[in-house]
Amino acid sequence: MLAIREFNHAQFYNILQKKHEELLKESKLNYSEIRMFYQALIQYPTEETLDLMKYSLKQTKGIKKKTHGKYIWLAIDKYPNEIFDNLKSKIKIDEIDEMDFETERKF
């Protein structure tokens, strides 16, 4: 994912789409993998990418939804693009997460 984040190319988008499906199906959360995935995905500022992020939030529940939401929010914050601004404003962040976000922003 790091290579895709740093050297995004249209060819890699299919890889990200497949990874997205895998991440949503996995029962265990790999926080660093989810973080890097959304940072790579956001390098493709398209409606399709926006739809994938929205789908992540609709298809997950509980801690999984909170985790995906957190890393989507952080990716948007780190790599801003107006196409994602509305989604970022809809993701709810609680006080505990705000402290954690300061640490996460470094990655």
C-alpha cells in the first residue's frame, strides 16, 4: 500500500478495490493496514473513491465502523481534496479519538 500511496497510477486502482473488499470482510482489524489503505485510496480523488469510502461506513458496524471512519477521516485530513470534504464533516469523532488522532496524524 505504501508504494501505491507514493506512486499512484491508474493500474493500481483495481488492487485497491480488491483490498477494500478484503478489509470489509476480515473479522480482525489490522489498524496499520487500514490506515495505509485509506491513505493510498485517497490518492485517487474520484467519485468512485468517494463511493468506496461511503460504502465502508455503510457496511461496517461497531468498532469496525469506528475504525474505518477514523482512518478515512485521517486520510482526508492528511491529503485534503474538496471532493472528500463533505464526507469528512459527516464522520463523528469523539474526544478519546481526538487525542489518538494527534498521534495518528504522524503516520
